[in-house]
Amino acid sequence: MKRDGDQHLNGHVKRSKLDSEQETEDDETHFEEEDDIILESDHSVAPSPAPVFDIAVTNSNQWQETIKKVVNSVVSVQFSHVAPFDTETAIVSEATGFVVDAERGLILTNRHVVGPGPFTGYVVFDNHESTEVKPIYRDPIHDFGFLQFDTKEVKYLKLTQLDLEPTLAKVGTEIRVVGNDNGEKLSILAGIISRIDRNAPDYGALTYNDFNTEYIQAAASATGGSSGSPVVNEDGKCVALQAGGSTEASTDFFLPVNRPKRALQCIQEGTPITRGDIQVEWELTPFNECSRFGLTAEAEALARKTFPDKIGLLVAELVLPEGPADGFIKEGDTLISINGEYISTFIRVDEILDENVGKELEFVVQRSGVELKQHIKVGDLHAITPNRYVQVSGASFNDLSYQVARCYCLPVRGLYVNDGAGSFEFSNQDPFGYLVETIDDKPVANLDEFVELMKQLPDCSRVPVTYRHVSDMNAEYVQTIYIDRHWYTSFKMATRNDTTGLWDFVSLQDKPLPPIAPTPQDAKYVDIPFNDPSKDEISKLVRSFVQIRTLCPSGVDSHPFKKDICYGVVVDAENGYVLTSRRFVPHYMCDIFVVFAESIDVAGKVVFLHPHLNYAIIKYDPSLILADVQTPRFSDTPLKRGDDVSFVGYNYNLRLVTDDVKVSSIASLNVTANSMAPRYRGTNLECILLDSKISQECGTGILVDGDGTMRAFWLSYLGESNDVSYKMGLDVTDVKDVVDSLKRNEVPIGLRMLSAEFASITVFQGRTRGVPQTWISKFEEGAEDSIRFLSVDRIAAASLTDKPNPLKVGDIILSVNDKLVRSLRDFSPMYDNEYLKFKIIRQKKEIDLTVPTIETSSLDTSHVVFWSGALLQKPHYGVRQLMTKIPSEVFVTDKSSCGPAHQYGIVPVSFITHVNDQETKDLTTFINVVKSIPDKTYIKLRVVSFDNIPAAISLKTDYHYFPTTELIRDIRTSEWETRKHEQIESSD
């Protein structure tokens, strides 16, 4: 099933019969990269063109005077859709609008700018004054909406307004598009109206589309950011609204301002903007094609006589099931009249329906040469346009909208997933477009039923969900999901409030039902089948493997993956400890599930993360497992090059495989860093390498002797990019001290380490850099493998409390605590000592140094802050490894795509050093400063980029949509506490 956002259903994502250009929304300029939406073209035959009018010679002086008047009313709209809703994703963007009522502060712009969901933004006038705006109306179908600002906030500009004159839009009229073109504050583009009866452009499925209205066509070459620009004639009258354009030509599409003018009048008069609909999508079709559908010659003759300037009639393109017209009108019917009035334009249909909501009207259509009279009750278009959504378990839901339903000819009902994340992440490629049918085997028909059902589900429960994607309703999917209400604590409903311009949030449940207490379970292991009886002990090692499933709710420590499946090795079955790779268990802020024999699972908890050897220790409750879980026997002797061992591991298909292998090398190395996204990586590794294809196909495994004695763990190491992963072995002797502590049920929390990376160099390199022969001879004496020196490759930046490291890049290490350093294992005294005695070669001189170690418990992330759409934390060790100095301990790890942080230009992998010129060295200081600043006020931030370039940013807070939240971990218990901060209200 296709889920890439451009699905077709029986060709419904279509080309207009009158139009053949490729079309795209002349959409707002996005601050994140997005693919252009390109419509597939067909080869429909266009009708005969309208008569060509002579164009008068342009009066340039008149245009200059006109533009001077127009620009004062045109504004640049800087906005954010702060939450996914219906067809729209969360974005930060810019567009154009213009004042249509200077007294009330009303601005007309596009519907896809105002958006159907939560909106925040401000406008900038031509004199560079800016003021906040609020959305007060967006049309359910047509591409227009209204914003409102406080006129008192504009102090230095005499406000002017543009009059809407839809009747002045005629073929041959010279026009100007005045707006924010391609991100420029003001751009003026010229054109001539070539058509006024174009069908609405189609931008593809699962996105907003206008329909049931004529569009105006001209060649003006407008680009992103010009959405919402006024299209004015030489007299300065607004004759149309810029809406879209072609991706392959200089053609632009304008919305007629008939319906915006009527909506504006309703707002000015304080009357409701009624909108009627019968859930039929009409297509303006030329007469020759209407006749193919059964339009009689008599009816055609009457239509041509009644509407001499028209070239066709409206034909039903789509009739939605269960809608008012279902069973009365069918696809291909030609509309003749409504309540006795002959019809030839969409605009008149809109006028009639809007004035008769709830009333029964007579529709006359022709079907295959037969004239039919149908009485249809006009529905309320606002009633099938959702105005609320629910956030729970990391996902967002609303009732299915007319916009989505008409894309795939569906009834306008059902629970729609507008942001499939968290527990409801059905696909990591396609986050929206799903209709949920049942949860926990109970039907879910709408948003209210969904809320009541979610209240009854305990936290951490697993429930089956059935769902379909709207692009393929033939395919039903069943998936078991994990209900997460502890990381994703929000369970609230948002309802649109057009009076305040905000969405009002209501908490639906203070706390979820507690998790169901687990009970002990048994499972049967199937041993590895071998024909060789000497491998009986190896066959039982399947009892030492467990599957590990990881869920990470946020991008803490810049870890790129939210969900992972891997395998681990039980290192202590009695106490319940498992060792696995940090590639899959990167930090403490995650949920862990340990699966035994692919049959039963229990919750796990991260209890230890090795700072540089790339492994994590997970704890589970062994009393819950009745299966025969076994602890493997560990060797006391490190592997050497040339040793023969057996490999047992799980490949990328999660299948258990075995092979006989030989150790090809023992290498001292560091995993390559990613300077654009610094994250945890294995460093100072003494790795085991195998020359075996099967080992490179396996992300997890073990190396064992013939008697089943375990010699090494086979682990995955995250590389310099998300799609690069290295597979290498970690000798069991390198983890023996930690495993022994665990067997005593003592979790090692007092480890120390050197804040430096070391790389091996040859004797030749050491000799040329000043290592004397006496030391070379010492290294040559007793060498068992290759002879290498270790040189300092990188020094990690010190934290604000650490002592500086006296080592320098290029130092060659001779000894530590008077013992020769032949391999990285010889640095092991660092784990237990605050200081080490080094003897080094620097600039060809032998030097003695006392080098401090750092406490590794301080490297683990234990404090996280969500503020203004930014994820803040103390710089993790991956950041410090790539820097020489830390500007502050307020590090921006990530940001949302729609918050103030994104809107005002804060970038990830940067540091906030000051707030309103107050220094913020750490997160605690930062919180204390920002929580005393009222909401809806500008904050001056001083930031420093990852490459130490300072900058100043002004940011306006919005705690209504982006409240400040802290998560703090108790180092002793590894439990996280959530603290939500109430903000001081603005005096405004």
C-alpha cells in the first residue's frame, strides 16, 4: 500500500478536463526543506480559447500611484501552525495578506495560511511595524481566511484598506500581484488575466485542495511566500486573491473574491458566515463533453442561449457516500437548475447553498438524456469541518473531515490520525492518513468514543488496534500497540475559539489508570540444532539471548532513532541483568522491554551505561520469568589474533545463525564522529574484528569456545551517519569487573575515565615524533602482537566543574602509573583513580604529567527541559568530545518544527549563554530566569553555535501552546520526575 502522500484512488487525484498545466500551491515559504507537490498530467483536449481582447497601452504613472496606495495595506505574514491537524502538518512559514477593513483590523489571506488548526503569527507592514494577529475565520473549502490585529498597535502608519471587487476580474485585465514573493518583504509582479473560468487547481491527495469554484488564470510567475497576495487592477481594486501556480510554467491561479467579500460583510455585520453543501464535487465541463454524458441537444441549446459567455456546465465529479446527495445525484450528472434557477457557475451554487442551510431544494440534473428532479436537504458545511482534536500517547486525532473524505470518496465520519506518533506510530514513513476502527477490540466511530475508550486503558498496557489508510480502504491492518501515558503525559482536547484566536485546552484525565501488575510466565526454549555432539553446550546458548525492544520518546543526546529492536545477552540470570549495545539503548530516557524465547516480555530498566565501550546494562525482574534462562560461562583470558571461535548471533532478519570463525585482528580504534550531529559513539575501543560475512550481517552475537565458554560480545556501533553501523567484538574481560559487581547486585556508579581519545601509531611514526630508542626497545621487548604506540587524538572539552586536562593532541603515551601502555586496556587504572601519572613524549621531549580523570556518572543525561519548542539539556559527552570549550551548559539538542524556537531562528547543536543579558550557565539558572518573564513577551537570547560563532536572537514566548516542562532523573533509582512550570501572564 502506497503511503507516500500522493496515492490515487481510481484516478480521483485528477487533472481538470479544462486544464493541462502541472499545478502546485503557491505556498508559503517553508523554513524546512519540503518536496514540491507535482501533479501528474494527462492529455485532455482543451476547449476553444476565449476571444482575445485588445490590451490598452499601460499608463505607468497611474500604476505607480496605484502601487503606492496598495503597499500600505499589504503585510508580510510570519506564522506557525503549531500542531498537526486535519490535512496540515506543523510548520513555520511566511506568506502575504492585505488589510480589507482598517477600522476592525481585518486581513484577508489564504486558507492554507490561516490553516484549519492552531495558528500563531504576526504581520509586518511596509514601514516595518509588526503586530500579532489572530485567526478569526477560515473557509471550510475555499482558499481564503481572515486574520485580525489590534489597530492600536500600529502607531506610525496610516492604515488603508483594499476594496474587494470581484466583478472587475475580466479577461484581458492588466493586474499586479503585490506581496511577499519568495521570502522577499515586498515584490510586485505584473500579469494579464487570461481566463476567469478555470477549475480549481489540484495539489494532490491528503493535502488541502480548493474545489467547487472557478479560478482565475494569469501569467505572473509568483513563487513561495506570495500566498495571500492581492491581485489588483490599475484602479487599485482587489479583483482576486493569489492562491497557487504551475510548477512547469509561469502560470498563476487566483481565487475570485466573491465569497471572501460575502464573508467579510458577515463579519462586519456580526452575522454568522453560513456555509451550505450537499457533498458533491462538481467539475466545470465543456458542452461537447457534457453531451457525451447525456446532455440533450435541447438542454445544450437552452444553456448556450441563457449563458452566451459560458463554455460549459457543471457535471458531478464525485458524490460522497452517506452525504445529502447520496442516492439522488450520481457521477456524470449534469446540473441544470436549482429551485428553478438555471445554473452555469460555481459561484451561484455557493450563493444558493449558503443561503439555504438546512432547507430542502430542488435540483434538476440530466442523466443519460433523462431529466431528473431531486429534492435534497442542504447540509451545514461547518458541521463536517472539525474544530477540535485530542492529543494522547504522543499522537493527535480528529474526526474525519470533508477535505480528506472527498479525496478518497469516503463517508464523512470516523477517527482520523493526523499525527501518528508515540503509541500510534503505525509507520515511521507516513505519520498521517489513518482511520482507526477498533482499539482493544472495541469499535471507535468518532473522537468522543475514542476519548472514553482511552480513559479505560491502563498505562503500559498492550492492546490490539485495527486501522486502514484512507488511500487503500480495502486493506485492513492489525497492530498491537503499547500505551505510553508516562512519557507522553498529555491527554487533552483542544477546541477552536475564534473569539480569542486560540485553541482552548481541556485536560481529559489527570492520571492514567495504573499499569496492570505482571505475573510470572513460562516459555520454552528451542536449543540450536547441531549434528556435532561436541557442540551441545553451544546449542544451549540460545537460553542466554533475549530480545530487547526500545522506545525513546525524544531526541535526547541527539540519538536519531525512536524505536529499535535488538538482542542482548543475559550476564546474570539470578539477579536479572542483560548486556546490550548502546547503539540500541543510548540513554536513560527510554522504555525497555525484554522478550524471552520470543514468547514473553517484561519491563526492563537501564541501570548502567558504559561511557566509552558502547554497552548498556538492563535490569529486569527475574521472578517474573519461569523459563530456563542461563548465564553463560565467561573466560578470564582475552582473545588474540588467530584464535578459532564459534559465532552465535542474530542477523538483520532477527534469525539465529552460527558459524565457525577466526579472529583476524585486535584493533585500537575510535568510531568516526559526526560533527553535524554529535552523539554517543564508541571510543578507546580494543575491538575484535572477524573476517567473516556472517558476522557483518549480525548486529548482536557472542564468540564462544567449543565448550560454550563465552569469549566476546558482538555489538553494533553507531557510525558517523544514521545509516552507518559498525559490527565489532568486545572482549568479555573488558566487562568482567562490571559483571562481577552486578553479580553482587552492586551497580557500578563511581567509575571514572580519561576525557581524551587515543589512536594507535606505528613505531616509525613514533620515532619521527621523538620517541627515543630506549623506549622503543622497551615496547619491542615482550610484544605479543603488533608493536604500537598510543597518541592523543582528541581532548574533550571540560565541563564547568571539571579540572582541565593537561594532555594535548599529539602527545605520545609511554606509561601510566609506571606501566607501559601497549593497548587501550592499559588505561584501565583510570576507572578507580582520580589522578593518573603519565609519562609522555611531547615535541620530542619526555614529560611527566599528573592527569585528572572525570566522574562518568556526570556524563549521563539526567536533566531535560522543553522550552518554547526547543529540547534543552546539559551538553552530553558526544558534544564535549568535539569541542575545546563549552560556552554554557544550556545545550539545544533538538527543536520542534513549529515552535517559537524554530520560528525565531534557534538552531539545534547550539548553546544559550544569556537570557535578557543574564548569564545562564546551567539549566537550573536558565529555568529560574525564564519563568520570571511574562508570557507573550520578547526575550533576548545570546547563543553560540557549535563552531563558536555568537549571535543574538529575539524570541517571543508562547506558553499556551509550548509550556515549559522539566524532566529530572533520580540517579539512585533512575526514575524520572516531570515538573511543569506555570508562567506569569503578560500584562497585555
